[in-house]
Amino acid sequence: MENKFYPNLAKPITINGLTFKNRIFGSPMSNPEMDTESQMRREDIAFHENRGKGGLASVAIGLGVVDAIGRTHTKEVKLYDAMSLPSLKEFSKAMHRHNCNAVIELQHGGRYANARAHNDSDDHFAYGPNDEMNSAGVAVKAMTEEQIYATAKSFGSAAKLAKDAGIDMVLLHAGHGWLLHQFLSPAMNKRTDKWGGSLENRSRFLLLVLDEIRAAVGPKYPIEVRYSGAEFDEGGYTIEEGVEIAKMMDDKVDLIHVSAGVHENPEVFGITHPSMFVPEGCNVFLAAEVKKHVKSPVATVGGLTDMDMMEEIIASGKADIVEVARQSICDPYFPEKAFSGRSDEIVRCCRCFTCFYNYLTNRTYSCAFNPEVGNELANQYAAPPTTPKKVIVVGGGVGGMEAAVTAAERGHSVSLYEKSAHLGGQLLSEQHIPFKHNMYNFVKVMEKRLANTGVDVHMNTELTGEQAVAMKADVVMVAVGASPIVPPIPGIDNKKVVTLDALHQNPPAIGEKVVILGGGLVGSECAIYMDGLGKDVTMVEMNSDWAADAYFMHKNAMITYQRNSNIKIHTSTTAKAITDEGLVCQTADGEITLAADTILLAAGMRANRKVVEDFYNTAPRVFEIGDSIKAGRVADAVGTGHARALDI
């Protein structure tokens, strides 16, 4: 029966005998962490299984490395080691419990590998197309023909091991700058033998690998290949050669997965993994062009969150499949919500890179909006709530909303008090900012969850500690947030000066010539927003770098935007006074005055600690949440709200 909400997305598709229940696939994501032998832990399997539960047609484990020399880090499944079979089997079984197909990516780091097989010797090197030095200072040796053929066989052996483990499809990674892409790329492949030069020669290694995989798994086993439809890198290939590569692969694969870019280039990273500053669906055109020239099904990928857009992609024939990663972290259950008519309950990924940053630096996954990420195994065995309690939540920002919803879902009687006329706290500033619309969408989803869980919401009510005592609650959860820091400089009360509240309307209450006082993450994003509105924007930061508190991937995306904008940035610049002319500043070269119609304060936030203290001893248990403790990120507010509600 046709799904009445998303008939094209919900339609099954059969690929080389394997049926997928819909057209939304989980694109490759690496494991949160592995055990000391680089085998998947139960926590890792639970992370992937949670994505499978929510309705994805398949879930792919990223970075199944095919030989020891190709390893780039510790999160790769060793597909050259038979001891990987047990955990892979557990993974495939977990997927099958939810009618979800299990997929694993086959890859080799090539020039970017850390050559872990040689860590105990002085002979520390990696393999690649050419003799060179990689970004980690490791010598890269040009692969001999013997090594090329041996590596191709390793891909085949890895695919066979995956098949033996019950994996339903293998995905060959030939994009994003990994080994096979290094051979495909004219910018990276400088060989003059039959493995370099012409596109035919540069594609030879990829085609050889596909032949070895097919020989290893047999004709009735699906093979997906992921590659960059275009590199968007200096000297790299464009979509024209991307189409020719797809045509050469067409008879050897069952699904062509068209991605983009080279993620080792910081500026291109935000295209490969689209940042919030590029349009949603920015890479779909690549898949659409490839699809015109091949008979194999084609998948598109890249920061997709909008269900209506995904439906249109399939309905219009731009692609046969959409693949998602970050969206399935943010809301693993979004396919089931969509197919059951509850799209307004989907939490849409805002592309803030919280997940990427934590994965790369803290060796775990996290999400600004989904506090359960990283705790999937524990949540499978979560203890039921104790005797229902009377709970009061003070403050209706996202931290307070999450606390209220989680407590209500666990059976407690919850009342929430918000002093203003609107829920959402600081995220209300995001309502009219185009690249932050999914953050405001999170507020609307949380409002709906409050209603669905029966939370008693009181707006325009500034609760006091004395009033809370009179209510005789069992638990009071204080989520009163933070307030803008107002620098104590002369003229700060000038009518030119506004806070972020000025952004709560459209158009914002901002003049044509804007000086932003504060060049951290918030100020930098405000600068981009103002520039997009055509304002004359200058940003002032007292430290030596701007957006120093931003995740580095997000910072790279902002650098790319700023380079092509009219934004002026003054670092190592201290505000001294505000006059009717503008902002007076001290620089290393002396005093300057930056003319302004509006001076926007973005100098940071400070926790409302005096308000918090008013609620001490108002109930047997009093919890503090989010910015009430220390001004921080959305992830901190949502995470503490969720965790403290579980503590009741």
C-alpha cells in the first residue's frame, strides 16, 4: 500500500535481489569507539542499532579498513582480521531485528594513513599514488604495481569477510580523498604509468578493485560505491569527469552513491559535509547529472533534513535513494515519524558539527539536540521511574523544556514556568536567521512534546523561590539561563546599543552600518547574518583570533564565507567607549572610531546565579540545568536537562 504522506520515499527498492523497505539509507558512520583490539563493543552496536530502529532502510558502518597499512585511526573495523566476525555478526543481527539492512564501508587511507602496522619500527610510512610527505609528516611511498594488485585483493577479501558476517551489502569508498580517490584525482595522482595521467588510467585501480570484490562475493550480492561526483578542489576533476567515472563503474556495481569533495581540504570539508552556510541539498545536482547517464540506481547525500525536499528528489527522478548520517543522529526516528504523518515532530539537524567535533576530539558521539546519543546501550536497560513525583521546572529555554519532557515521559507530574511570552530562550534569536532555521525548529518540536507529554505550562509567570516553597514540590529544576554581559564602558547606555533581542523580529531592529562588539562564535554568526541582509558589518574582538570558541569545522566554514563577504574584522582590538558616532577602540596602532548606526552586544553571557540561589532549599531536591550553571552550548543545556530528569 502506498504511503499517503511520502509515497516516493516510502516505496521499497530492490537492488541485486536485496529489498530495502524505503528510499532513506543510513550513510556510513564510524563507530563511537572500539575496544583495545579494534573490535566493536556492545556500546558501538547499540549506537548503530538505534539508527536502525527508527525506520532507516539500511545502516552503514563507516571505515571498514581492508589492510593494516591503510588504517588512519582506531575507529576502523579491521576487515583483514577474522576476529572482527563476531561483532560484525552482532551488528547484522541487530539491524535485522528491525527489518533494516546491514552495510559496511570498505576503505583504505592511502596517503593519509598512519601506517599503524609499522608503529613499532623506524620504518614508518604510508602508501599512495606518489612519493611524498603526508600532512602528519609520514613518508608516503608510491605503490608498486604488485602492491596495487595486492591491495585490490585485500578489498575483495574484506568484502568476503563482511558477507560471511551477515552484512547485506558492501559500500566501497572511492571518494573524499581516500586511497581510491587519490588515484582518481588529477590533483593527487601524478603518476606517468598506466595508473595515472588519463581518466582511463586514473580509474583503472578503482575498476580493478570492483572486479576483485565481485569475484570474492559472487554475482548475487549487492555492491554500492561511494565517490565524489566533483572534487571542488584546485586541480581536481569536475562533474564532467565525475559522470565518466560513473559510466565506467556502471556495469560493475549495483548502486552509485554520489557524494562530493575532498575532506582533507578544510574549505571543501563544508561541501563534503555541508555546513549550515550552504543551501540544503547543495550536492543533489551531482547525483541528478550522474543519473542521466547510468542505468544503476543512484543515491544522493549531504546534509539533508527536509522530508519534503527528500520526497521531491525521488519523485522528480534526481536520485533513487537519499542517504543521511547526521540527521539520523539528531533524530533516529525521523523516518517513522514522517511515514506516520508526524513530520512536525522531527528534530532536524542544524549542521552545527557538534557530532563531528566530539567524534574527532573526544572520541565519542554527541548531538546538540539529542541527549541520548552515546548512551544508547544504557538506555536499553534504563530503570523505570520511582514513585511519581511533583516536579517544577523554572525556565522555558531548551534545557528546561528537555527536563520537563523527560520527567513527564517517566511518569512524573510536571509544571513548567516561563517568565516571558515565548518558550525557547536564547534560540528565539534563530527564528529569522536562514542558516539557523533548524535550531528554531527544535524549539517548535519541543513545544509539541511538552503538549504531548502533558506538561502544565505557565507562560508570563516569573516564579520566585518563595512561591516554589508554597507549592510543596518534590523536585525543583532551575533552568533560568544566562543574561548578556554588558561591558562597563562609557556610553554603553547609548540608544545605538542593542542586545541579541534585536534579532527576535524580521527585519531585525538593526541599522545599515553595524558594529558587533564581540567576535566569538555568536558574534561571528551574527556578522554572517547581517552581511546576508546587506548590512555594512564590522566585528570587534579583543583577543587575537575571532570565533576561537567555534568547532574547527564550523570555523573553517565561516572562514570560507567571510572570505567572500564584505565583513570587516578587527582582532586584538579593545572597546573603550561608545559615542554618537560609533565605537571607540584601542588597537596596536592607536585609537580608532568605528562609525555605526547600531552596536550589537555579543560579548558573551553570564549565568543568572542570583536567580538560581533564590531557589535553594525550595524542595527536597533542587537541580540546576544548562546556562544556569555556566553559560554554554545548546548541547550542554539539553544534555543536563535530560540527565537531571533521569536522576529523579
